Amino acid sequence: MSFIVGLDIGSALSKAVIMQDGTLLSSGISPSEGNFLSAINSVLQEALGKTKLAMSDIDLIGACGLGASFIPHSFHKISEILCQSRGTSYLLPTVRTLIEIGNQSSRIIKITRQGKVADSLVSDKCAAGSGRILQIVAKVLKVDLKDMGQLSLKSTQPVKFTTGCAVFLETEAISRVAEGASKENIIAGLHQALTARIAAMAHRMGLEEDCVITGGGAENSGLVKIMEEKLGKTLLVPDNPLITGAIGAALIVTEKKVNLKKEENHAIETGCHC
Amino acid sequence: MFYAGLDIGSTITKVVIKNERKICTTVIKPTGAEHRRLANEIMEEALSKLNLSTANISYIVATGYGRINVPFADKQVTEITCHMRGINWLFPNVKTIIDIGGQDSKGIKVDNGKLVNFVMNDKCAAGTGRFLEVISDVLGVKLEDIGEISLQSTQPTNISSICTVFAEQETLLQLSKGTSVEDILAGIHKANASRIYSMVKKIKVEKDVAITGGGAKNIGLCRALEERIGFPVIVPPEPLITGALGAALIASEETKKIGEKELTEKQLNRRWEAVTFFDEKPTK
């Protein structure tokens, strides 16, 4: 009857889940906002509060993400790619290709039937290939990130951006605003630019169905629609696309513990400590 | 005889007026949004400094990003050619020119005044002056001061990001950890130099090396580049004008190619009104 916490502490959002025997009990999400420790405590409180558990009830913590080192309890660190794959498999077992659009990186991960990673391609060096560029333009246009999707769907003529760099694109967006381009058209153009980057990555990996999209980018309906058109594939979106990493962390750490226990028992029975 | 060279950059516009022997005057101004009319204004300013009129200028060459929008230019020449000529006149032994602009950077290989090889980055902000602008904004320090400040660092911070946006984030993170502004700036200059160097080394960096453009005015960046390159670099006293200087030199050469009659005709037919040239209302 173990209670396991899975954490995914990202540059934009911190996520927590509580699981028991492979079942998701609760989750919590909080902006990281440069203060990881505070965000971690916040999401833990949120997840615990929903289940009426306390930290003392938690047996194990598995964690991934940029801010994981700030976790004020002992935990097992797991790679983001492994966590994302396991977590997505848990929610959508038919996934074979995962497109994850995070704040600082985009990843395409090939997943086996068992939920294991077969191959992966990551873009995490350039802001224009990640959710970051959406945030930057949202700020320029003074719109909420969560409204970008809906707005882009109303576009009549997406702006064509000439640059692949987030910094130069920001300048271009400002110029377009000065020229009178609508927010809808600018956002749609931005989605197209980002999609083109992802498509180039996808082309190298090959897309096998079912294709799933997760991360903050998955909550942007406009982006998902343009990606589906450009990639020529249906993109499944899990009910809560933000917590796949945290779920994966919880599941993987549970397995690790089980394996550790097996090794312990083997040692006790045979008197062998190999 | 007087010759004029104009270099209309994406960020800064430069004019050089020279005679046979020396540079007579220079004007440097931010290009801003309306560079077509700026060309006229800046030319007039240069002329008034010398008490000359447009009729006194034998030949005018324009270069740079905005060169096609200079209606009174007698000829338009590419930036690379002009930079090469300008540097060659100032420092004849230079083989590699590293030009660091506001929105792009270039590596130019020359041999005996001829272009041997060329490489440019205008795709990624991290290898341009923009990178330093963004960081100086975030630190609340004036762009013209960051070079000097960075030299006060005793322990440069390691900035691991290749991207301007992520480096900006790292800067904020370092600030919140209490890292000093000098140390952060030293690390930032190293990162910028690193990006520029990885582009330039594609054309093989050979002595003598000259740094031009706005980036050359940043002593911190020049030192960081020297470190990467492994030997000292030459920085012209006014690094921004090498393009305009080269343009003026080419202007002088052109007058030798054509007869006096043709020269006079050119001068008479010069179109000074930027607005009528484009037959439209001014945009600002």
C-alpha cells in the first residue's frame, strides 16, 4: 500500500502527482517563476490536500526536470525522456510517437508497446523551437498564453515570419503590430513557424501512429491543429497533458524500488551479496 | 576633390567625407525606422561640418543594408567590398576581418586586397551585438559600459546557453544567486565571443586580425575574442566607419575611371530629394 510522489519541475511549470499501486490519485500544478523550492512545496501541498495525505505518508519520490535539485526531500532523479514516455504510455497505451512541447525544449520520442524509449530527438538549445517563443510573442501582443490557441483559429491570413530566431522574431512581431497586422494572424504565423521546426524534427524520426502531443504546447488548440495539418497525422492529446512527466517519474521510481527489494530478498535467501 | 561614402547599417548609419590624402569628417547616427530620409540628413550634416555643399562632392558611394535607398549615390557597392577596402587602407597587413554588427556578424578573409573567403551569421542573435543588448537591458546597464565593467571580473561566470533567450534566463538566475554583474558580464562576453569565433573559424583565422563594427567598440568583447583566437587583434580607432571609409575610397577610384564631363553630368543629375525619388508620402 505505498504512496508514491512523482515530480516534474520544469522551467515554466512545476507538476506533482500522487499514485498508489499504479493508480493516479491526485495532481498539482504551479508556476515555477524562478523560485523552484516554493513551487515544489506548493504543488506537493496541492496534491496532498486533494488526497488528505501528509508528506509522512509518502514512501517514495521520483523526480525529473530542471528544478529537481531543489526538492527538499530525498528522491530518485530520473531522465525527462524516460518519464515522459512512461507517463504518456500510462495515459494513452497506444502511443508510439510522442511530441512533447515544453517551455525550453521540444522532443520527439519513439515509444515501444511496453512504454520504453526506442529513440528520441531533442531540441533544447534554441528558444525558437520550444514553447518559449509562444511566451515571448504573447508578451509582445499582450495576450494570455492560454488564449493564443483560440485566437489563432480566427486567423484569416497568417503572417509569414522570415526568421528562425526567437529574438529576431520578437522584433518582427513588433514590426507587424506597428504595421497593423492582427493578433490572430501574428499568432497563427508564429504557430506555423514553430510547427515547421517540429515537422523538420519529425521528418528525421518518422512518425508512427498513434501520435500523441504533450507539454504546455498540447494545451494550445491552434498549435495542435496546425501541427496535425502539417504532419498529416491525428495528434491525440491526453486529458491532462502537463502531468505526463510526473506520472512517469512516479511509475519508474516504483519499479526501481521493486527491483531493489527483489535484490535485497535474493541476498537474504541465498546469503549472496553480489 | 572630395569623395563621400555612406554605410547605411541596420542599426547605425555612417558617413565619411575624404579628400585625396585624408579623412576630412565623419558622422555616425542611429538608423532608426526611417533610413531613407536619414541618408539626406546625415549627408547634409557632414557637409555643413566642412562648410561644403553637395556640388563639392565629386563622387558618392553607398553601401550597407540600406544602400539601395540612397537616391543621390553615384554607385552602390557591397558591404564586404567596402569593409575590405577600408581596413586595407588603415591596416594593409590584415588578413581576417571580423565584423560584429547589431543584427549580424561576418568573417571576411582577404589577401592583397582581394576577397578570399566569406562567412556570415544573420540567423541567430547569439552571435551578434543583439545578444549583448538583450543582456545589458536585463542587467539595467548601459550597452556602452558593459565592456569596461566585464574587465573588472575576477571570476567569469560560466554561461552555458547557446541561445540569447536562455542566456537571458541564466543571467537572471545568476543575479538571484548573488553573482556580481562584472562576473556575469565577463561570462556573457565569453559566450558571445564563442559564438562569433565558431563562425569565423570556418574561414580560418589568420594574422593580422581586425575587428570592426559596433562590437569592436566593446573592449570586453575584443579581449574575449583575443582569448579565443589566441593572439592580439587590431581594433581601428573608429571601428564603425570602415565600411563608409571603404566606400569613400572606391568613390575616389571611380572618378579616375571616368572623364570630367561625365563626372560633372553625374553631379548635376544627382537626386537629393528622397521623398520625390520614391514618389510617396514620408512614412513618419
